[in-house]
Amino acid sequence: MTTAPTTEVLAAFGAPTATPRLLDGGQGHTWRAGDIVVKPTGDPRETEWRADVLASLADSAEFRVARPVGTADGGWIVDGWEAWHVVEGREDHRRPDDVLRAGAAFHAALSDIPRPAFLDTRDDPWTRGDRMAFDEFPLTGSDTVMPLLEELVAHRRSVDLRSQPVHGDLLGNVLFAPGLPPAIIDWVVYYRPTTWAAAVAVCDALTWHAAPADLVRRWSHLAGWKQMLIRALIYRIATDDALAGVDGPDPAALVPYGPVITAVTALAG
């Protein structure tokens, strides 16, 4: 949705009604009006659940969150749009350890929140990739990715870890600003072990951002580390495959996964 929110939508959220500015990122449909960010809503149940949780989350010295903006009548959605307060900072893929520490603090604050019901019916490439990673969905894929997926599944073992609400895409959604705690934005909600959320961030950093190879071992104290890394890789590769269409991704696009798969499968556990 590249069409800007209407002045009526902006006014309902208390945002300035002058022409909003399209932001980089946000899949090309996120707009800023004054100190408020407005974007299209996906599943309304997820939007409302996330807004309720983040509106009531206690302040922390270890992380900030983007707080939701409500309407005068207490709602979180107006004509298919949701709004959030701007938080200061910039993402920095060169700081994966700081991202993981911020994520750990964020997840600790969410540890007692029950599993949201909307996850039962959410169906998109990311959710299907997640379920495939945890053996809740049959292993399927294009001829391009199946050798990678089968190699990872050969190393997958059962593991007993507690699940809770987590952020499934931390690396690009933690902002850093001088003198302030890291800010968590664009919460992609999953109900998985916190180690899995950390593993996704580590795999992203290694695969796409040239993070040092020893990042894998620096976080090996986390429970079920190898098994969550394996599931993180299955999740990302299966999702990439689904998004690419019936023929799967270009083989060249999968090359960066190779060294990460080798490093992860070589771990003990």
C-alpha cells in the first residue's frame, strides 16, 4: 500500500494532517506524520494484541519500545491503519551482541504473557516456514532448497524448551541512539523459545551482514543453542523459498547460507 493515509486517518490518531512522508523500509508502505508512524494493519487481532501488550509494558532501563497510538475512543485501528510513536535511533547490523542483549531483556519482560490466539490461524510464508522448522508442517520446498533443508533436518533433534511470545526478526528492528537504551520496533510475534529468537538474529547477522564467525560460539551458553540455530536456518530458507514462487530462489541467493549451515551443523548438541 503506497497510498498515503488520509487526513481523516491521521486526525483520528492525533497526527499532523499535512502531507506525511514515506519512510525507507517498512516494505514501502510506512508513513511518518510528525512524531507518529502510520502503517497498514495486517491481521487486526494481531495488531490489537500487540498494541495492548506494548501499551501496558513497564518502562525498562535495558530497552525501549515503540508505543502504540490510540484513537479518542480507545481503538488501535482506523480504516485499516495502525499508528506508533516514533522512537529515536538507527539500526546497526554491526552490533549483533547488543541486539541479542536487548532482545533478551525484552523477552524477559514478556515471559508471563500467554500464547496469543491469533497464532492458531495465521497463515503466511513466514508462519509456514516457522512451523516447518519445528516439525509442525511437512518439509516441502523447491528443488533448489530441498538439499539444504534435508541437510539441516538430518541434524534436527527434539529439545524441551519453554515457549513464550518472542520477536522473530530482531536484527533489523533494534534501534540505537546515544545515551538511550536500545529500542525494539516492528514486533513480529511468534510463540517460541527465546533461544530461537536469538538464533534467528545470529543466522541473519552471519548470512547477510558478515558478522564474525565466532558469534555462533559467543552465544553457545543459551539453552538448546544448536537445535535452535538449525530451526532458525530452516525457517529462513523455507520462507525465502515460499516468497520466491514455484521455482524457488536463484541458487546464487542461497550461497551465503552455506558457511553458516556448515558452522552450525559442526556444533555439538
